Amino acid sequence: MTTEDNDFSNGTAYVDGQIVPVSEAKISVLDWGFLHSDATYDVVHVWEGNFFRLDDHIDRFFNGMDKFHLSISYGKDEVKSILIDCVRKSKLRDAYVEIICTRGMPKPGSRDPRNCTNRFIAFAIPFVWIACPEKQAEGLSLVISDIQRISPLAVDPTIKNYHWLDLVMALFQAYDQGSETAVVVDGAGNIVEGPGFNFFVVKGNTIVTPDRGMLEGITRKTVIELVSANSHEMQQRPLAAEEARSADEVFITSTAGGIMPVTKIDGKKIGDGLPGPVTMKLRASYWKLHRNEAYRLAIDYGQ
Ligand SMILES: *Cc1c(COP(=O)(O)O)cnc(C)c1O
């Protein structure tokens, strides 16, 4: 057996009923998922051999398909077992696992989305960090972009989608300014979210996160749950850029990296310029929760 024939170590993908090495997974250039960003998706992670909050991710995915008039022939339990198979076959203990439903393509000569056969794809690849643990130790530098997130009146931001040009253009602004990442704003100038993450500020005894115009992240939800069990007041409401600049602490949240401290905004230090104690305590609780039976699903890797 050559490595090319059967190399699942860089990840696996499920396409057309088969699990293949991720490098071999392909879709048609005519798929509307590619041509029109006409798709929904979700990302869940596997940490130390366990899925984290898998049911929450699958529920969000099915809810998004419903709202986008997409459907697949698999039920939630079938999707779950496909994902377990993908990870088991990859042997990855820490993985980034994505599920996608694309519109597919209409019949030749048609542009009627009702004629499309929707397509389901899944893949498991090595864990992806928005900021690696070393970077998290010093904190991220972030810019507050003047670019607006695509309006919630155009595309429902609570459904995970591939309308990312606003987010990617904001990233280029950040790089131009020597920063690592960015957040975008809504029509009123309030911060909404960044490329694949939610945004939080800590000021005195309160923790604030935007309540509209963004994806309701599972990591965000986990933070809200952790905070209500602790000593801070959690506020979900519009968040002005000024509040972020004058915060005691700032952090971002994502399945791709967990809870990550931000120590600079637009080139200026937040607080003393070090990851804050509230952020680091939440971060420790978040990773500890990964061992909790109620949140994890262990993968049996066999031999
Ligand atoms: C995925 C994503 C997030 C974070 O959601 P999690 O469920 O915590 O990973 C935030 N914003 C956008 C635009 C996203 O795509």
C-alpha cells in the first residue's frame, strides 16, 4: 500500500457516500455552493478524542438548511455517525470537522433552485487555530474595521454561511496595519463579529457581547453559560467600538481555537496589554468543560 493510495492522515472527507483522503474530495465547478456561495455549513471540533457539543452544532446545521430551503437525505443521527467515521478513519485526536450542504446544480439549461439536488459533504482535518496557543499567551492584535458586515436584512447571519468577502477584506485591512485580525460593524457602527469568531469585552463587573447581526456561536453560548455560573453580569446588547477601546479586557470566541485574548485594538494596548484574568479564567473553564460527560462524545478509534 503506497501512501498516496490510502493516506488519511491529512484528513478525511465524505463525498457521494464514500470516505476518501481529504485531498481527493472534489465537487463540480457548476455546484451553486461554489458559484453563488449558496450553501450552509457548520464546524465542530474534536479535542483529545472527543467531539465538543456535537448535538448543538448538528442542530444549528439542520436549522440553517431549513431556513435556506436546503435538504439532505440523512437524519441527524446519520450525520453524526458519518462524522464519527470521518474522524475515526483520520485517527486525528484533535480535529476541525466541517459539514456542508450546498445547493448543488440545476438541470442543464435551468436556473431554478428548486430543481437542484442538494449536496452533503463532510470533512475532518487537523485542528485549526485562529490563534495558536503561543499567540494566545501574548494576546492578539485586532483592528475595528469600517467595513460593514453584509446586512442581516440581506443574509440571515444566524445561519452559518459563506458570505465572507466583507470579513476577508477586513482581514487585509488588519494585515496592512500590522495587526492579525479584524472585526466588522453593522449599519450603526456597532461591532458585530470577525472572520469566524464572536467578540466580547470585559469592563468592571460586566461582560458584554453583541446581541444581533452575528452568528450565535456555540463557543459564545458556552461563555454565556460559564459567566452566569460565575461572578460577572453578562450583557447581550449592541456594542460600540469605543467601549471595546476602553475595555479592561477583550476576547474572541470560536470553535477554531476556543476563547482567545485580544491585547491590542487599532495598535493601542487594552488595559496593561496582557491577557486579562477574567479571560484566562474563562478560557481554563472552557477547556475543562471538554472533559464533562454532558458536553463530549468520545470517539472509539479501534486499533
Ligand atoms: C463560525 C462562526 C463564528 C463562531 O461560532 P462558533 O460556533 O463558536 O464556532 C462566529 N462568526 C461567524 C461569522 C462564524 O462563521
